[in-house]
Amino acid sequence: MKMEIPAAVADILEKLQANGFEAYAVGGCVRDALLGREPEDWDITTSALPQEVKKIFRRTIDTGIEHGTVTVMIDKTGYEVTTYRIDGDYEDSRHPKDITFTASLKEDLKRRDFTINAMAYNPQEGLVDIFGGQEDLEKGIIRCVGSARERFDEDALRILRAVRFAGQLGFEIEEETKQAIPEKAAALTRISAERIRVELDKLLVSSHPEKLLVASETDILKYVLPEYDVMLRTPQNNPHHIYSVGKHCMKALQCVNEYCLANEIDRKQRSVLSWVMLLHDAGKPEMKTTDFAGIDHFKGHAEVSAKLAHNILRRLKFDNQTISLVTRLIKWHDYRFTPEEKHMRRAANRIGVDIMDLLFIVETMDVRAQNPETWEAKLSIIQKAEEIYQEILKKQQCLNLKDLAVNGGDLMREGYQAGPKLGEILNYLLECVLENPEQNQKETLLRLTKEKFQ
């Protein structure tokens, strides 16, 4: 079969072969090309040793030479070229104790995780598919190369990667592979939080984040995200809900992903919104009460959910900006808008202008994951509130101290002393302007200050 590959990749393959070595594009790039997707990276495997690769190409970087990897630079783009290898024993459920270079492509492919990632290609020989990866792509299944138990013993992260690939590709996990997961899942405790985060994040922003439920069925969650496991087991006997807490959050996550894909939301915001929707009700199990009529209530859950989300994201080693955005949106996700200008100005001031647009998305998707019989009125209010807020922005009305027509320097020039009193005056003036935006004029505000404080 013929596969389109970049000219630079074809050039690297040709030069290696011209020097008497075998060379193939390998792994995820071959998988993606067969699926008609644009590969993010093109990796190359070869029988040439690292030092031999370095002699053939003018510009190289020793990115992982101890593991056989040299990066070949073509113009400004790097391509990883790795020598065929056999991994030694794995002692930490992640890394081989040692590696041995080999002249056998089959031995190199045999050490890889899943059949769909164990295919190689070059233009002269076509597709090399020893383990049935192309057939598994056609069937839509994730299957380990050889023994699933052995592959998971070698690298426990493969357990989570199986679920992640299922989510990204919309595939099912093959039965033998799936059966091995709960037997080996405890080894995930030996994997770094950063690695866990990367896999979970890729799954949540995928087109099938509901594959996270497979992680619950196979005992993965209790090792990587136990809070969500509890959410899945918490029912909501309430007229506003038809799902458990966990399934409601998953439904909201699916809704937000569909919205993000339809509106071409960038990857960073998709990640933030995905984690918000997954964890926005994380505090409900703790705050659940049941009244005399058997109806469940969750008062105060937003604050508790925000604190839990903060702890979870910190544990997963997220950056501070992401943690702040996610926790703030969760804190305010249950805010009830009053669709009037005055109330929307105060809401924006209280919540923060920087997250208002995202909050409208969060609240909309939260409602769409509830009982459909309750949607209409709630969605109408959110829509009207957003329309009014956008009008406020168009009118450039003042929503915070930064937009106030006077500042501390102006007040000091009027004779007011530096100190806490200045803050009190500015906050008073902001309250005036939030109530009556037309008062945001320097002369008017200075007059109001004299009337109130002189």
C-alpha cells in the first residue's frame, strides 16, 4: 500500500537505506496516517546505531542517545531516529533496567504497547504489520501486542493509555486486554502524577471522554481519580436530575466537548472547561442531605467542589493558572443570574470579568446535563443574562476598579492621604458606578467623594 509521508521523512529514510541500513516510519504516525489523520510527529526506526546515524546527517541532537534516539534536524524541524532495540527487565513498572540494540525490526515492534502502534512503513516495502494492527484499526479495537499482562507489567502507564486511545479514537478495548487491566491497575500508584495528568487530560478533551467510565469498570479510577469514583456512586434523587453525580458530570463534559469542537475552542480552554465539567459537583457526595420527602439536596456544594478540585489538580501537578481558572469557575458554576443590567454589572464585578464568558458556557452545559424537563427556563435566563452582559461590554461600562475614571493618585492630588481610606473611597465610588454607570466621569466622582467624605 502507498502512504503519503512528508518529504523530509522520505529523505531521512532514503539516506539511511542508501548507507546500507533498514529504516521505517513507525508507531503513532503510521497509525494516524492509516486513519486519515494528520500525524503530530513522525518517528523513524532504523537498524543503524546512533553513532552511524550521526555520521550520515549533518545536523543532529543527542536527545536520548543512551536509549538509541538521535534527533535529525531538517531545516527547523526535528525528527527522532531510534535504533531497533530490545528492552530489558522493568523494575519500576515504567522504565526498562537496560536496553539492547538489535538488527531485527520484529523484535523492536514486539516491545511496543498496542498493535495499532506497532506498525512500520517505508515507500519501498510498504506497510509492515506483524501483529495485526491494521485489522484492529478496521475493527476499532485497542489490543496489546502479545500478552496484555506482560505489557502492563513492563509499563503500568499503558493501562491508562489503553483507555485514552479508546477515547481519542472511539474504539473499544479488546477483551483479553480489558480483563488484564484490573489485575494490574494497582501498579499505577508507581507512575508519576505528571504522566497520569497527561493521559487523563488527553482523554477528557477527546471526542469520547465517556471512556473514562471504562476506568471505573476496570478499577483504574480508585488509583488515579478516586474522587470521581465516589461521584459515580452518588445518586441524585432530585427533580432537577436524572443521573448520578458522576454521570451528570460526564454528560456535562460531553456537552462542553461538543461545544468546543463545534466552535473551534483552543486546546488550553478545552482542557480548562473539561476539568471544570468533570469536577464541578465533586463536593456533592460530602454535602448530600435528604429531606423528609426523600429528596436529595446539596447546599454549599460549589465551595466544597472548588476546594476538592484544587486538591485534585494540585496532586496531578497542574500549573497554577489552570488550577486558578478551574477552581474559580467551579466556585461560581451554580451562581443564579438576574438578567438585568444592574445585577449583571455586579455579577461581573463579583465573579471576575476574565471568566464571565467561560462561566456562561459552564452554566449552559451544566443545565444540558440535567433533567430535560427543567431546561427551558434555566437556559432562557442564562441566555438573557449573557446578552445583557455583552451589551454592558459594548457600552464599555465600568465593572471594576481598573475601569474607574479616578484612581488613588487623583484622590491624593485632591488632598486625601494615602492609606486604607483611599481604598474605602474607591470602593464607594465603584459601588456608585455599578449602580449608575453614567456617573463614571472624573468630575462626577470627585464631587461624590467630597459629598461623602469631606
